[in-house]
Amino acid sequence: GDENVAGGNEKKESEAYPGIMLDIYSTIRIKTKPSPVTIHARTNKRTNRTTEILSKETGEIISKDRIRHYTEFAGTYIPIAKKEVEDIKRDSNAHPDGASLILLGFKPCLTMLELHQYPLVEKPMFAYPNDDVIKGSRAAFATLHSSMLRKKVMGIGELLIRTTATSRLVAIVPQQEEEEQGGHDGDNEALVQVVPPGFILVPLAYEDDIRAVPNNLNCAASDEMVAAAEDIVKNQHIRQDEITIGENFGNPALTTFWNYIESVALGTPLKEVDSDDDDTKLNVEGILESCGPQIEAFARSLPEDEVIVKERKRKMAQIVPDTTGIDWFHEYEEGTLNELRADKLKAYLRSVGEKVGGRKVELVERIEGHLRSRIANGENNDDKSLVEPKIERNIATV
């Protein structure tokens, strides 16, 4: 049958659900930049930030019990409470009462190199037994671990880190202990542990976690391109026996940082880092001198880039008849266009299909240019085909 590898925090839970107590460690820890701290200007104490939700209509503060959450389903929004979301997550886990790792079965063991060819959706973890809560965990772990190594199999399990989370399928890969000579135990050399025994837990991806990559066979490099690239590498004068990464090349950013720390701590002038001492800077002249012809040959072997020119179609402005009744030729000849309001100027521009954006000075210049072109085409004061005359109604009083 299936074996259960469970972890618990209390003795009562361990008695009700016996298994192997595991400590799980993260193999990769991403260091993030700490969040900034705001200090009060007068008291010089740290300020606390609070977030309140205000009503759009009244501006009053809305309490948390009045906030309702919705989820989209079949094109409609369905109200759902936070407690209901927690219950759904809880019911979807095989062992919802506590953090656990349930062993579902075994498959032929893959090497870590082969396993890393699969999509990794999360960081792998390391599991090691602990006898503090469940006695005998270390002995049971050793038996299972040695058996999996002997049979060259790995486990498939369901991992639940905490009760409020959602379980994930993981590959349980046994890691063999590695030791090497390095210590001293009296007169004899002692073995030093290099790699500890344990299980590597690799989260497995679901089908919707993997994005489809189109298989474009036209992107394969030709034999000519490969040969040209090999010639570039062969002409690089780098002796690996004389260069050690991390020792021969200093980090100029760290050097500048420590120079700043030293100047602040000791009160000395800041030392400037000479650009000639930066070994990480690309030596363009040296590279071109050693393999310039090879780089040119590689560039000639590359296919020409396909340039796709997208023509932007300008949206035609809608022509709106001018109802201002202004004699634009007269205003232009008198030089009084700048005395008109901006809405009047825009009305003329709309009537001739010109842009109406910009400052008033730009509107006037646009109208003057258009009127000059009309005059050059033979239009005059009498031709007002684009101008709709303003109709004045005389109301007779009795």
C-alpha cells in the first residue's frame, strides 16, 4: 500500500497520524531589498501605515465586515466569502489537518540533470528527518532512503507546506551522502561530509503551468554560421590555467561601494575607481585585433533581418460645418485671429479637417497656414463655401 511521510508540530497530532517527522529546508533563498522605513520628522520614531477603504459616494470608511468578494464563473460574478475560499483549499488537500508529505508511489529515478529538463515552477526543497516530535523518524527515514537508492527509484508525493496553502505534486528524489578526506581525528584522517543524505523535493508542473513554445524549424543555425562562430572562439586568447573567475577580475561596483563606506567611516576623501583598472570592461580594440576578420565572416553568414514596416493609418478627422459666422479672410487680413477665443478657432479647424490639439498660438498658426494656401489657390473673401453663414432671426415686436 501507500506509505505516508507526515510532519507534525504537536504530540497529539503525531499520535493520531503516525509517520516520519521531516524538517524541510529551502535550497534557494532569494534576498529581497528591505522595505523603506518612514520616520516621523518631529519625534524621530517609526511611523505605522494603515490602509482604509473609503466609499465612492459618501467618503465614509468602510469596515472589513461590509466588504464582499466575488469570483468570475461562466461570465458572471458570484459572491464568495474568504472563509469559503479557505474551505475549498482545505477540502482539496488529501491531509488538510496539518502540513504533510504523502507518498503516492514510485517511478524509475531520474538524475538531477534529467529532472531539470522538466519545467520547474517552484524552487526545490530539501527534507531531513527529525526525532523530536515523532520517535523513530530517523530510523524509518534511513530504511526508506536506502531502499530507494538501492532500487534506483524516486517517489511521487503530495506536499502541503501549511494548512492554509494548496498542496502540490512533488518528485521525491533520494540524495546519497558524499564524503571526502579533509579532517583529522587524532593521527588518522577523518572523512568530512560534503553532501548530506536526504530527499530533494522538486515541485512538478501541471499542464496549464507550461506555456506552449512554437516549433519554428527555420531558426536553426546553418553549418556556415556554426563554423564561423567556432573560428571566433578559436581566435580568443584566453588561458584558463591563468584565470580564475572571482579572483582575477575585481568587481568595480563593490570596490566603489567599499570606498564609499571607508570614506564615511574614517572621514577620508572618497577614492575614485580608475576606469583602466576595471578588468570587466569589454576590450573592443583587443577583440577586433585578435578576431576581427572572423567576426566579419560571422556577420556575413547571418541571414538578413526581415524588416516589417507597419504603416500607421491616420484617422481622418470628421468635418463639422463652421457655424461661427466669422469672416476668416477678413480676420486674417486684419491680423486679429489671435484675439478670437480658442473654441472659435477650433470650429474653423474642424470645418476644414485639421487637427484641433495644442496651444492657442499653434491653432492660430495652423489657421493662417490653411488660409494662405486657400488664397494661393485662388480663393478670396467672396468664396465662403466652407463657411456656413450665421443666420440671424429678426423678431418683430408689436
